[in-house]
Amino acid sequence: MARCCTVLLVGLLLVPGLPAQGATPLEEGIALYQAGRYADAAAVLSRAVQQHPHDAQAWTWLGAARLQLGLLGPAIQALRRALALAPRSVPARFYLGVAYARQGDEAGARVAFERVRREAPGTGYAEAAAAWLRRLSGTSGASPTSGGPGAPPAAPPPDRACPPATPLPTPRLPPSPAPSPAPLEVVSLEARLEGEALVVDGEVENTGDEAAEVRLEVIGFGVDGRVLVRATVAVQGPVEPDDVGSFRARLATTPPVFWVQAQVLAPSGAGHSALAPVDPQLYLGLARRRVQVAGSMVPAGRAAAHLLCLRISDAAGFPIASVRARVLATGTGDRVRLQQMRVVEVPPAGTAVRVTWAQPVAPSVRVLVEGVRFAPLPSTRP
């Protein structure tokens, strides 16, 4: 994978228990929950679901806060509402299992915990669900309680949602021109980068009975199928019957061209055309400058734990499969400076990484983009 050198310094910090100025009720409720003020959190989160009754995350946090207060019936009601809105929500299902277990509904708890293990393998939720299942099996139907020796480990609280990633455009082939019975056919077409220009080379075959002077229109399309640039070129000299003539066009690459099409214009008007994708790797230099990975730290349940939210941003519409990034998380605590370095793959939808420190710290994050992996472009129209 090619290396590149985009560096982005990010400084979005939120302090656990201290809602940011202008915070929404959801944000305020999360901060109160993370500070251990569950009654206050439940009150604020109740306001959040009143304002946004279709917000599954708000219902999940409300259910978790009620669960911490021992309000099992209201907690189950909130968590069921969260799952009705987001059936695949692992945090909501995990906390629903805990509520069932504390209520004495062992069968309901088992169903919830087994599904968490299936749908979120390798996560803290899955590990905690497995511990609850072991405890349920070992107590012969007794209702487990939280805390105390031998209690199952607590799962992390519902993750604060990472800022939504800006969706990258889905590569979309340009429309196909009307077919033509003309005897001139574009038989080859390819593109390469020369400096800042895209050089398109192709060949036209004459399958007719007469020599022909051939002109073509070469079109460059963006990742969304829109026309970005056009150029008219001519084949040097007439193309004899059963012979091939070559042509070349130079297209601008700002914004990047992802497909090229060559269509015969003369001698008989619009004729045969051919379409070819441009290898996105040609634009790796541009991607190094344009594709960025932004990071932000948000609290994740304890003063020493944070959720690092990473997301890709790119205005040019590069068809990105993932970005390889080196992440340096730095925290300054009581006269101690701590660092964690890791390499992560970030898909277009973004990803979340947990960072846990040995002590409470004020964290910051620095992200170094090391490489870009492009998604394949479709090469033929359906």
C-alpha cells in the first residue's frame, strides 16, 4: 500500500460530567450518566425522548439510566422502544437482557444475551453477555444482581455516537449512448496520467468497405456519472477498410475523471462508443492531499476511558474502500504524559476505537494517513 503524508491535528475534547455549552438534552444526559448522576441523567434523557421520540440512542441511554436506578419496568419499556427503532442495537439489547435478569425473567435474559454474543463478537458487550449467561447457569434460575464479589463485569455504557461521516459518493456509471450501426468501432481505450493531465489513447477499427476520415469526442465523467470535460480529436489520416487508426486526447483532471468515453462523430454523425474506467490509483497523489481522516475524543463511561471517533472526509468523491491511519493519542494527567500509538483501517462509514488510560487525562489525538485503498469502479454498463 502506498504511503502518504496528510497530517490532521484534532482538538475536540469533552470532559466527562461537564456538558458542553449549548449541549443538546441527549448530550447533557450522556454527560450526567457518565458522571454517575443517574437520576439527573434520567430526567434530562426523558426530555430528550420527548423532543425526539424516534431517536433510538436517546431511548437506550434513558433505559440504561433507569436500570442504574433500579427502575426495571420503565427501563425495559425504554429499551424495547429503542429496539423497535433500531432492532440491531447491541447496547439496547444488552441492557434489556440485564433488566430481564434482574427482574427474574431468565428466559428473556438468555435470549437477549445470546443474540448480543452472536451479533457483536469480540466486543465488551459480548464478553459481559457471556459472563451473565455463565452466572445465570450457575445460579439455577436465581436472579443475578450487580456489584459484589463474583458479579459479571459491567459492559461499557452505550457508546456516544460518533459524528456522522460525510457519505462518499457511490460510483455511478454514465448513461450509455444510443447504439449505432456505423462501420467504425472503438476497439481499445485506456487512460494514464502525465503530470496534471489525463492522456487517453484509443484505436478505431473500420469494418466497412470504404476508407474514412474519423473524428471522435472523448468525454471524461466524474465518480457520480456527470460529464466533467469534453475534447474532440481526429485520427491521423484516413482509416482503410479492415484497418485500425489510433487517436489521443488530453483531459484536465480537476476535478478527477473516473471514466472516459470515446464516441465516433464522423463521417456519419454520432456512432459507436466505448467506455473505460480510469484506475483510481493514478490519483493517489491527489488522494494523499485530499482524503483526510478526522478524529475526535468523547468520554466513554469513565474519566480514564474515551471513544476515539474516526471518519473519512473527501470533497473530490474518491471511491475509497478504506484509509490506513496511524493514530497517536496523547493524554496529560497528574504530572504524567501518556501516549498510545496504533494503526487502524477506517472505512467510509467511519470507525470507533476505545482508548483507556491508566489514570484520568485530558486527551488529544493526532492522525497520520499512511495509505489509501480504493474501491473498484464498475467497468461495464449493466
